[in-house]
Amino acid sequence: MDLIRESLLKKSKATKKDQFGRVITFSALLLIVVVVVSIFWFVASKGLATFFTNKVNLWDFLTGTKWAPGQKNAQGQPLTGALPMITGSFLVTLISALVATPFAIGTAVFMTEISPKRGARILGPVTELLVGIPSVVYGFIGLSVIVPVMRHIFGGSGFGILAGAMVLFVMILPTVTSMTVDTLKSVPRHYRESALALGATRWQMIYKVILRSATPGILTAVVFGMARAFGEALAVQMVIGNAPLMPKGLTSPSSTLTSILTQGIGNTVMGSLENNALWSLALILLLMSLIFNIIIRAIAKKGAM
């Protein structure tokens, strides 16, 4: 009886492997959580030091238009106005998303509804190739092609928000396109068959049934592309002009949060006001990334409902 009880209570090899797999999975999950929380804590502690240690007014930081942390105004307050960079980041992101969305939807419709075989054979590899091109190559092409074109058409130096938006438009187009293709493919086939059976033309079926059914997924793709554009640094830095000034127009030199960060973070002393102010810009970027992710989850949840 003891031998039988012992054999019944003894863990099998499959059970031991299952427990080992659970431990490994839980450890990996815990490590990821610790890394994410550590990143948030580190950036927040550095970014908030501007307001708690250096006593910079938060409202002045968000609404000020002069960025020169090493200098002070008549009241003795440092010139840490981040509004020009925040405005530049949002303008570049919104314009690139507005331009990329029609192209992405048109390409996705062609690949899924008009010519699936040819689209998958030709446009699929092209889209994947665009994803793999490094940011510095996009920036160099923008510097060599887009900036001279802008200078020829609008005058001035050619650097500005419009040049940055055109570079970002090409960079986020593959992301938005691939996600839109997946969304259109996920629309049930009987939606198409029902619309055609009721007498709708192919274009009516695409516009009134397919695209409307896929709207939540398309919006998710657009917001995901905006999040990608908002955090881009090198390519935008090469064509926007990097002037921490309020944009006077789409073709005037401007700056973004990422361009000022990449330029200044290596030229400041850790713990100084200039360094803390840059970390505050990084905190804004991190919070915006979090907001973009919340929006994506909300749209996906609404689409599922």
C-alpha cells in the first residue's frame, strides 16, 4: 500500500516540466514588469527634479516659448519654455498621419480587395523593405531631396515642420499599411458576400461595408503610426532645422522634443538644471507614449464590443 501511495503522490516528469515552464514564464514576466517600472521611475525622478529641486514652475515650463535653460529672465527664472518643442512634435506627427492615412488605406484596399495576388506579390515586399530601412537613411534622403524641394517651392532654408512631416510620412506608411491590411483581412467573408448579394457594386461593398467594419482597426493603425512618429528622433532632427522657436509656419525652422533631447543630452552635466530640463522633455515623451497606448487599447476594446 505504501508503494502504491508513493507512486500516486510522486510528481511525474510531465508535471515537473509544466511547473518548470511556469516558473520560467513567471520569471520573464516579472523581469519585464520590473524593467518597465524602473524605466518609468528613473525618467520620472529625473524629470520631476526640474520642478521640485530647481523650483521651475510647471505652467511656465509647459507654456513658455523661450528655451535656454542656462539663461534667466528678468524675474530670475530660467528660460525653460517647452511649448515650441511640444508644438513642433504634435504638428509633425499630425501632418504625417494625415498624409499617410489615405495612402495606407488605398494601398491596403488594393492589396486585399482589388488585386490580392498581385498586391501581395509586389506591394508586400515593398512595404516590408520600407520598414527595414534605418532612420538615418530616411533622414539623409530627406536632407538631400526633400529639403531642396521645399527650398525651391517655398523659399527659405527648406528646413521646417513640413520637411519633417514628409520624412515621417514615408517612415510610418509601412506600419499603418501593414496594420490596415491585417484589419481588412479580418473582416468576415460573409460581409462581402452579403453586400454583393444585395446588389452592391464592388466599390459600394468596400466603402460602405468593409471600411466601416474595419474602422476601429484602421484608427488603431493610425494612432500606432502617430506614436511611432512622435518618438522619432534622428530622421526628423536632420530636416526640421532644430531651432527651439515657436513655428511661424510649416516651412520655418523648428524643433521637436526628440531633436532637442538628442542634441543637448550629451552636452549637459548630470544633476544640473539644463540636464533636468531635458529629462523633463523625456518625461513628456514617455507620458505621450503611454497616452497613445491607452488610446489604442480603448479603440481596440470598442472595436471588439
